[in-house]
Amino acid sequence: MIRSFLSIILPEDEYKRLRVLYFMSEAAFLMGGLLLVGSALNNYWLKWNLEEVEVTFILMMIPMLMAGYTYFRYIFSGIEHTEVSTKQGYKKSAERPLSDVQTGAPRNEIKDTRRGTSRC
């Protein structure tokens, strides 16, 4: 595993980790482009007279926009359900009890905690 401060927030699954890193880099590229276009428009066309507080607020919004972009790309890309490829498979995964989802165990290999046995 690569040691980085991002390891704290990235998923353990290698595929998901790589996709989230792609989403984060897309967000950084888009925000940089928006800043360049916005500053060019301001300097040559709009001539906004922004005060220091307004500029600070705009600059503080950039990390929030990047996090929001990454979050919504993750949600809408469907990588949370990578093992589901059909609508019927999605319905089966949605029917799993919450305890199965939290443990990550397959449906037929969950231990019955009351009796200490496995149910199959």
C-alpha cells in the first residue's frame, strides 16, 4: 500500500481507490480551469471589483466544490455495486439484510451468533 495522507479517506478496494483518485484529479483539473477562465474574464471583460472577503470566500469554496464533485461522481458512477451487472442482481443485493452488508460476508456464509453455527 502506498503511504499517503489520502490513504485515510480512500477505500481499501484497489479498483475503487483508483477510480476515486481519477475523480479527484478530474475535480482538480476542472477547478483549475474554472479559476483560469474566471480570472481571465474578470481581467479583460467583466472588471468585477471584488473585496478581500469575497475573494477569500470564493477561494474557500474551491475545496468544497472539489469534494462535492468527487462525491457525486462516485455515487453516480455505480462503483459501490461493482459485483452487480443486471437489474435482477441489484435487486438481490438490495434485499440483503443490513447485517450482511456491514460484515461484507456472502449471504450463505454468515455465522449465526445465537448458536455459534454457520447457516448455509
